Amino acid sequence: MDVAVGIVAQRDNERAQALAASLVDALEREGAGVVVDEATGGAVEADAVPVTAMAGRDLVVSIGGDGTLLFVAREVGSTPILGVNLGEVGFLNAVAPDDALGVVTELVAELDETGSVEERELARLQATGVEENWTLEPALNEVVVHGPRRGNGGGATVAIDVDGQRYTKSHADGVLVATPTGSTAYNLSEGGPLVHPSAETLVVAQMAATESMPPLVVEPETEITLTVSGTETAYAISDGRNRQRLEPPATVSIALATESVRLVGPQANFFDGLDKLE
């Protein structure tokens, strides 16, 4: 067997590390080449590499919550990912810890036999500066443009254009553009709609706008531009992590990223996940 597998365990989570150790033992017995992330390598006897070095392997196993999988997806691009759920909700992580050993070994055996496994693609968003030469890391959940800070006195005026046509312009905390995957995250907390994972759409939602328009659902190939003004400083943020400081007036273009996230293995039950939302 020459299947190459990477395993990423949630940081400082002993349960995740123990499961990673079990997976390493089982896969190495089958002849797979296994590495773990550097943090896990301190607790598990296995070759350890940076998560970015797992890009291009046949499979990466993410053990933790949706946040762990979001981190893995940022680092490994379009490398196939399997999510093991140690979190509360688990919209992305479909595999229960008790089932992980069987599911992972079966997937690896299928990869060894056929060279591929069934997968589904999740769209990501790319934010770029129209006047300036910058690009944020792709977002699996959402891209947000907001003023110098959230809350009272921290907003900005943001104009929303869809394929070159004005949708609305208002003072607001900010505006977010979400994928179906991200509809259950920041978008939902700001009053945006839930989007079923099978839908091919994007959501544009204002955040506490003084002249509010309903959240807008558009086709994924739509080009969305957010022009921010009325403040000295603003930010464009990808998945709450990657941040670009703006000097308004500034325009941010948001469109589909070239590479999608590829998930393999069982699919999470969307409606079961909704029951766990607070």
C-alpha cells in the first residue's frame, strides 16, 4: 500500500490525540504512509510535519470540531479531507469518534485499490482589493468587510454591487458574503438565511445597517463588490482569521475561489446539526 495520509488533531485535546495515535497504528499496520501535525507529534509516536506539508497527500483526517477542519482546509487546499467530529454541532465533520477507525481504514483501502474515493466539493470565496494588489486566503465560510470595529460608533458606509449593478448602500457594522457552508455560522447570527449544503448559492447580508435591505441570495458565479467609505479604517476578513486593513474609500471584489474544499466519507446530517444550534 502506498497511500499517503495526514492526521491533524485538535490542539491540546487528549481525546483527539488518543484517536490520532490509534489511527496511526492501524494505518501503519496496513502499510500506509502516515504523518501527523507538529503539535500532535509531541504526544504521538509518528512522523510530524507542518499541516501545509500535508497538501497533495491522498487523504487528510481532521479530528476535532468544525474549527479544526476550517484550519485544515486553509492549509491543504484541495487535498481530500475527512472530518471526525469531537465538537458540538459538526456540520462538516460527519464521522463519530467510535466509527473513525473503521471509516478511515475502509477509505484508505479503497484509495489503495481504486486510486480514488467519492467526494463532494464545497465552494470557497476569494476576496481581492480592486484598487490595491492584495488577495486574502480563500474563505470556506464567509468574507466580511466592516469598519474599524464592531458596535456603536465603529461602522462604515458600505455599497453592495452585484455584477456591476447597485443593490444597496447604507451605514452598517459591515457586510458579509457567505457560502452555503457558512450560512450556519456568522451569517446566521446576523439574521441571514440558512442555506442547504446542496444549494449552489451565495448569501450577501448587511450587519446592523441603518437602512437595511433583506439578505440577498445570488448564483455562485456572481461577482460581488463591496465599497467601503465614511471611515478612516476598515477591514476585509476571511473566515474570521485572515485580515486585510483597508484605507477607505476602498473596494473589495468577492468571487468564487479557483480551488474548492474536497470532503470525503459520510456526509453530516444538516438537520441534525441545526438541532444543536443555540
